[in-house]
Amino acid sequence: MFQQKRAYWRNLDNAAKMFSATSSAKDTRVFRFYCELKEAIQPEVLQKALNQTIEKYPVFLSVMRKGLFWHYLEKSELRPVVREEYKEPCSCLYVRDKKALLFEVTYYRNRINFEVFHALTDGTGATEFIRELVKNYLCLSHKEDGLENVELTNARVTVRDQEDDSFSKYYNPDLPKRKKKKVHAYQIHKFRKEYEELKVMESTASVQELLGVSRKYGVSMSVLLTAALIYAIHEEMTRMQEKKPVILMVPVNLRKLFPSDSMLNFFGYIEPGYQFGRSGREDTFKEVLKEVKGYFEENLSKEKVAQRMNELIAFEKNKILRWAPLELKNPCIKAGAKMAEREVTAVFSNMSAVRMPEEYAPYIERFGVYTSTPRTELCACSYGDTMSFAFTSRYDSSNIQRNFYQILEGLGVKVELKKPDFPEQVKPNYEGKKFFRGFSFGCIAAAVLSVMCNAVLTPNLHWAVWAVAGALSMWLALAVGYFKRHNLMKNAMWQLLVVKIGAVVWDLCVGWRGWSVNFVLPAVCILIQISMMVISKIQSHSPREYMIYFVMAAGYSVVLPLLLLACHVITVSAPAVLCAGLSFLFLLALILFKGKEFKEEMYKKFHV
């Protein structure tokens, strides 16, 4: 078997850069691939199978890190642990400031779940991973039955092939740009729940029945299902809403057009749609099917797909965008993604067929897939003669789903709805958010009560101003601690800035005495550096994990006191000199004794 050493860190591919910037609690960018077996899952065996699978696909052992210009993925020593399903499907896996793996394997009864953050891989990569996982599990659990270990993929594929950024590999700036007119698509507007829980509706149908209908109309199965979803959405539209077209985003696996063994993201998309309500047209299902078929035939050519791919990569390679700091870049990417959402009504992802060797068929019921979404999305995949559909949305209404199944049944395809099967305790956890809201309300209430008491009891003293300022200071300190709670090193750095700025503001408000810069600044700088050393020791951080925070804290503690001394802002020089001198020695020790890690960390953080 061919092997290569993994890169310690790597750039994000083109799609991953968008996912890392736009993910949120409402849109986690996590999708689930699962396999239902005909037997109950044995967790110990599943853990062994996962360990074997990771050996073949080590690229999944990565954590997301933040640089000055881009996020990047870094090799991690963390190992995944199999758990029984315990939270809402497609919950957050990428938590900012938290170094955690970007995938998870859980089980429930006879189902194996593989959930992954989209910045790590796409549907094809996830398919390969769960196929290998299921194969390893069945081989381990049925070894006594003589079940053989069959190689599912090309054994010559190396780790370097898995890490290949195929977007960059096939980028061709010389291709002509396509001409496209911006169109605002119809948007689905329905009542949402308070916390917008993900609603999943699953069903199955016969692949042979779907193929029979597709052949009858002379279209592919993807065209048939795309047209059916467009028509299902239209049945919920009013005459006024027909002024805007129904447009779907349909992802396309670029590996079918450009040879690639990459396990990273490598997909494009097309946007078939239909304008209802135009004069002289009946808007029947056959008319929609005919137009969708024509769109697929025109836009699924290699040249058209390459043009669209090049447009996305061109944004990434734009010199202004490349050199813009990440904190400025992310809001721009989010705004661009928000604008792009207006051009799409819903999403349809067809993951195609999941194939397993015949020896494993007696143990497998079906495969399925669905994803987190802020809108309505349909995912489909097949195994054997079973096509699995899964609608996900954050709307209470399921009329579009009902319409879609009715359309298929009207075409002669029997659809069987699947009852959601999740543990009772699997619910969204909003306890942290509720606590922060309660604390925020408490601070506001304390400030309001102080103003009321001041106005009624002692109107001439104006002490409420200080009470309000104190409540605001408490809220700000806790807010920083709450939002940066997943990374104590980063939390310490933020507390350094917050405490220092807060001290200066208080010093100015009570009549400038200089205590904030003479004593608080050097004391806090030294204490934060000591606390960072303690944290790194307790949490057993490697030099690569703590390096950037130590450099930032030490650099800040050297430059700022010396700058304030030079400008005569600091009037008591001893604490500032002591702070700057000790911090300089600390920084110098890092460079001399951890020089390799220092250079590597600086290069990662500042890569463009």
C-alpha cells in the first residue's frame, strides 16, 4: 500500500473557505451520512472499525485554525470516540476558538451516523468514508461468518492524493467568462419556530420505479426529481409570487468531469429553474420537465462547469481579497453568500448510488443523507433498489414535502414515509445561550433599578452613573469570557485588552491620575503571561498550540509600555520597565528555544 506523510497543515480549498466564513448556529454547514443495518450496533466494534477507517483516511484528523488572512486546517492528535446519538442531527461541529475534530460518528439502535463539517469534505468524500466504516464494522462483527475484507477503493491512492486541492489544480484563468444575468428567485416564507430546530422528513422509493418513469419521459433521474421539486414548490405559490422564478441549486460532483482522488471538497453547482405565470404557457409538469431537461443538457458540459468553477476561484485569488485581513474578509464573504441566497429558492443534492460489494448486502438495509440548512433542502441517495429521500428545513410547514411525494405517486412511484427515529433526549441545547441572556437581563435590571433609586431617593448625587458603568463593565468581562470560553489562551488575550481598555476608561472618568497605565497595565501584562503558561501546562498544549498567543501577549507587553514611556504617558517608570524587560526575555526565549515552531506558526498565520 502506498503511503505518504501527512502535511502538518494545509490551506482550505475554495468551497471550504466559504463554509468556514459563513457557518453559524442556524446554518452549521454540517451534513449527515448514515447507514441502517439489519442488526443492532455494537459500540465497541464500531469504535474499532472507526480506528481502522481513520488509518486509511487520516486527512479527517484535522482541526480548524485561524490565520491573519485565511482559516486553515491543522493536523491533530485528537482521536474520534464513538458515542450513542446524543444531540440534534447536524448540530455544530466547528465551534470557533475550540480545537475539535470536524466530524463525529454516533449510533442509535441499528443506525451508524457519520456527521461532518462541509469545510472538511463533500458528499463524495463522506460517501467513501462511510462505505469504508460500514465495511470495517461488518468485517469485524461477522468475521466468524467468513465475511471477507474487500478493497473498496484504489489501493494506490496516497495521502497526498487525498489532500489534493483539485480546485486549484484545474483552475484555468484563460477560460472565457460566462454571461449571466442576476435573477431574484422566489423565496419560501413560512412561520419559524422560536429556536428554529431542524425538521427532518424522510421517505424511500423504488429505484426501478423511478428509472421506469425517467425513461418514459426521456430524462435522467436527477432531471425528473429536480422538476418534481420545482413543481412541488410552485403549488404553494400565489399568482403574485409567480413573478419570480423557482430556482434550485443542484451540486455537481466535479470528479466526473475532472479526474481526482481528493477527499476534500470538489464540487460545483448548476441552477435549473422555471418561470411560472408567463402568458401563452400552461405550466404543466411536462413543460417544467422539458425546460429542466434542456437546462441540464446545456449546462452540464465540461466547459460550462469549468467556467462556473473558475469564477468562484477567481474571487479567492483576487489580490485585494487575498490580502484583506480575515476579520474584514469574513463579513464580505457572508454578505456575498447572503446575496447569492436570493438567487436560489431551495437546494437539491443527489448523492447518487452508494455501492457496496454483494457480500455485505445481507447485512445492510439502506443508506441515507441529509444536511443542516437555513431554508428547504432535499437530499437523495440510493442503495440497491432503495432510493432514500430526506427533506430538511427550519419551517413548521411540510406542504412542499407533501406535494413532492404526491407528484411522484401521481407518476406511478410508490413513496413510503419513514418515521423519524431519534433518542428522546436528542434536543437542541440552548442552556448556555439562556444563561447569557439571563445574565444580560440581570445587568440591565441592576442598571435600571439604580437609576430609579437614584432619581427617587437621592436625585442630587448622581451615583447611578457609576452603578451603570459598573454593570456594563461586569457584562463586558463576562461576555468576552462567554464567547471565547472554548479557547482559554485566546480568552486570556482578550481579557488583557478588555481589562486594560476598561481601566483607562475608568481612569479618565474619575479624573486622570495615571494609575491605569502606571500600575494596571504592567501588572495585567505580567499576570496574563503567567496565566497563559499555567493554562498551557495544565492543558498539555504543544508549542504549536500556544506559540501565537505567547508571541502576541509578549509582543504587546514589550511594545505598549515602551511606547507609553517614550510619549511620557507613563510617569512611574519602574513597573513598565520591569514588564517590558521580562516580556522581551520571554519572547526571546520563544524564538531561540522554539525557533522551528515559531517560524512555522508565523508562516501559517500569515499565509495568503
